[in-house]
Amino acid sequence: MEIRQLKTFKAVADHLSFHKAAGAINYAQSTVSAQIMALEADLGIPLFERLGRHIMLTEAGENLYQYACKMLELAQAARADLIEGVRLAGSLTIRVPESFCVHRLTPVVAEFHNRMPNVKLRFITCAQEGLKRDLRKGVTDLAFLLTESIQSKDLAVENLGTEHLVFVSAPNHPLSKLDKFEIDMLANHTLLLSRADCSYRRILEQIMQESRCEPKMVLEFNSVAAIIECVAAGLGVTLIPEIAVSRELELKNLVTLPWSEINIEVAQLMIWHKEKWLSPIMKRFMDTAREVLKNV
């Protein structure tokens, strides 16, 4: 059982495709197939079920996958420890909500890049769905969420601070003229919701469910910036982190609705898999996040 075979096996298991795995690790598909066959012959057990054009892991394959992840991380750790220093380089894939990335993580990224200019950073819009799976598989190294809490025995979670959520509308919206905003008033108005920052959206949906309130219309966007522009144009109202609309509130392009009954705050959560090997690069990014965000 060789490291290169385990690397190939993990790629095939992640993609459940010999063709996609070959592209991901820059091998010919014939090489991928040959390495998997050699690994199965060495172990004396099939690792994949071949179902026509589709494949899936056998029970033995599922077990080997757990070991392969740990062995590959250990090999990476050994390599990193040997070359750590001025030559330290690599990459991180980070899932983060759009509003948090724009308004909180920017100084973190700037400071980290200043300290470690050779590290490549890849940011993906964060949704809670599939997060645990991607962290376990190593598709995502680190994640940030804006939510009340996240429960999982496999994930390590650290609270870095809080964000205040507000309902906002255009200054000429009918709800902005009221002395008090009630959640059931949404039954007569359009609500704009984000799919990109969906973790705190769940809080609002739970509140509406408890109040048995359904908005007159719901408009969904993948962009928080688009929501802000549409709300400012008078299309409806939205619930959003206050930091994301601070400039628009200052310029009076938006106003907060007087929702006095509930004061919603969500946590800024930094999340990683408990079995994930924390490389020097990942440790440095996490430390930078802690250092910068505590001063924000």
C-alpha cells in the first residue's frame, strides 16, 4: 500500500468517478484504474462496487477511506514540518457567508496574506447544508458561519464574536412609517432572503413558523449585495447582519424597522473537523482570525 495509491483512492472516493479523479490529480484515467486495481489486489478485497458507469464504495472501501485521510494528512504533516520556514506555501479552501467575508474577514485575509504571501486562498460561499461532509472529506479546510449554534460530535466549533441582525427597508416603505413592527405584518409584504447567508435565515424561518406567519411573497437571491440594492429600491424588507448595511443606514438609503420584541444576535463561528490535521498554514490563518476579529 503506497502513498500514491492512497492519494488516487481518495480522489476516486471523493468524486466517485475514475474520470473526474484523473482530472483532479492530473493522472491518465488508465493510471488511476491501474492503481486502484493494484491496491485491491494487494489488499485482496474490492474497494468499489462497479455498477455500469457508476461506482460506489464497498464497506471495506468506506473503512479504508478513513485510514487514507489520516495517512495522507500525516504524510503532509511530515513534509510540512521538514520544509516549514520561508518556503512555506500551500493552499486553504474556506467556506464563509458573503456578508461575513466582506465586512469581517477582509482584514483577516489582508493580514494573513501579508504574513504568508505564498499561500493560495480559495473562498466559497457558505451554506450549512453539506458542510459536515465537506469538512470530513477535506473538500473544505475551514468554515465560518453566522448562526446561533451548530451541534456535531465530529466538528470543532469556536465562537469568535457576535453579529446583530436587523430588519431593514427603504425609507419610503410602508412598514418604515410604523411605530412598531410585528413579524405577522410580513403577511402583507415581500420578504427578500439570501441563499448565500442561509444559516441565520433559518432563525427567521423558525420565528415565522412559531408565529404562523407567511410572507405575501418571498424573493431569493444568491447575492447579499443584490438584496441590499433591491430593498433600497423598495421591493421589500430583509433580515440581515447590521454590519452589512451600516453604510446604507448612514446614508439613509435604508432604515431599520422598529422590531422591539426580539433582539437577535448570532455567533461568528469558526468550524473545522476534529480529526483534521491542522497544518502550519491552517493554524496561522486561524490564529490570525482570532487576533484580528477580537479587535473588531
